[in-house]
Amino acid sequence: MRIETLGKMHEIEINTWTTVAGPCSAETEDQILQTAREIAQFNCQVLRAGIWKPRTRAGSWQGVGEKGLEWMVRAKREVGIAIATEVKDPQTLELALRTGFDILWIGSRNGTNFSLLEEVGRQTTTSHLPIILKRTMGGDLADWLGAAEYILRFNPHVVLCERGISGFPRETRFVLDIQTAKIAQVESKLPVIVDVSHAAGRRDLIEPMARAVRAAGFNGVMVEVHPDPDRAITDAKQQISLKDFGRLMEKLSEIPLCL
Ligand code: PEP
Ligand code: MN
């Protein structure tokens, strides 16, 4: 599965190894541009940022909204990096498609929203835009692959994303279930990437978990990166600094691809 962004300038082979990195939430234009420039220098191919945040509580901040779209597009044009964001309903889907995103993702809270899954498939039938489908925090393999089928009926370019499931440990936010993720990869033959940030919920675990993911033959990692992680509006504890991201990329490059 290829992603071409800015003509032929950047071709990304998402079936081999892809790094998707960037802040949990887009907060300011400077934050997005600075992140894009630095992660691109470390050979990261895809910038992620949440523009519309589906939050657990209605009173919480819900993301910057539409103005974040322009910041991402500017990052794409100026840095030449592919851009990805979460779509959470038909309105945000339409806006993201119109703006020129290279990848869309469905968040874990929407993994059973079958009408949205189907609509995402329908709206990308001709473009075949890659869709990252996160596993729900309480879903099993059948739920995850079943959700993928709703998109696959229209668009074959689905990338599965393991992001941790709810479980017993209190020390981490979720439990990284790379076992089921591996079964999903083998059974579905779809690329599978792993979001180590949401699984861990703490930045000290990002590097060891990402190394394990690469060694286990997955197709990439998603990592939350922020220029000033402690001051991030959302998910501050699990985001790593740009400097630490550089170190992570170096460490990962030392591990051969195990596909
Ligand atoms: C995110 O990627 O910022 C996010 C909210 O992830 P998830 O849907 O996996 O909780
Ligand atoms: Mn987040």
C-alpha cells in the first residue's frame, strides 16, 4: 500500500514500516510546524494530530477544530510530510477529505460505530486513502476484524492499529495486546501498526515497547510527540519530547525489519 503525498515526492510503503508521530492534540500552529519539521528530520513519514478530540467527559476540551486543518496542511506543504487525523463523524470526515489529508484514522471510541465505518469506506472508494482503524479498548479479534470489514467493502487500504485494551494493571493506562495484534496481522493480511503511547499512558515505556513492536514484525508504530510534553493539553504523561523522539528513531533503526 503506497501513500503518495505532494506528487511523487514522498512515497510511503505502509506494508513495511511506518512511523506515525505527533501530538495527541493540535494546539497551536507553531506546535504543529515545529513538530513536523523535527520529526521529518528523523525520517518520520507521517505527522499525526487530533483536531476533534472525542473526550470521556462532555465538559472537557474538545480540540481546536477546523483551524487545525490549515496548520496540518501547512505542515504538509512546507515540510513534505504526510498528514493524518482522527475523524469522528460524517462532518469531520468530509472536512478532512476536503482538506487533503493523506491518512485518516478511526479512534478506539468509534470502533463499533458501523455507520461511520461504512461512510469512511464509501467516501474513500475512489481515492483508496489509507484508513487506520484502532482497536476498541474492550474489543476482541472478531470485533476488530469485523469493524475493518465495514471499510474493506469499499476501500482495501485498511491499516489496523493496536492501542492497548482495558485490563487489570494499574501502573499502565491499558494493556498492550501484541498477541492478538499478531493474530490480526496474520489472519487479515492487513498491515498492523501499534500505538504504544495510549497503551502505556506513560512516557518511560514508549521506547522499550516500540522496540518490541519492531522486533515482533509489525508494520509500524504510532507515537505521541510534543515540543513541550508536560504542558500538553491532552495526554501529557504519555507524550515524549522531540529530542526523545529522535533517540527513539535511532534506536528503532538499529533493529532489523522482521517482516
Ligand atoms: C488518540 O490517538 O489521540 C486517541 C484518542 O486514541 P484512542 O482512540 O486509541 O484512544
Ligand atoms: Mn492521545
